[in-house]
Amino acid sequence: MKEGVKEGYMERFKYPNLSVHKRQHVMFNGTVFRFAEMLENNDSSVFPEVVAYLRDWYGSHVGGTDREY
């Protein structure tokens, strides 16, 4: 689900700590953009870091924080 749609529902239903949740999305986006820049510059050494980051994000945020919603 797109972040904006999800956050809209969270606002509508008074999700606690929404500002913290939104900041987590901003930080995620910044990290992903940094990875994209590195990959565009042919820095293939970043692959293990990307995989680890996304695995951790989905495990902790999508599999944890989002499930509180």
C-alpha cells in the first residue's frame, strides 16, 4: 500500500505516534534514494547493504510497526 494512502487511514483513525511513523518513512525514502544513487554510479558493493537494509525494514517496520495499525 502506498505510504500516503496508509498514512491517510492512520490519520483518519487517530493512529498513535503517527508523526514518528511518518518520520520513519522519510528516513526509509532517504536511504533508498542514497542506495539508488550509489547503484546509478555503478557501485555494486552496495548490494549486500541494500539487501540487509530492506530485509530489516520489512521485518521490523512492515512486519512489526505497520501491524500495530
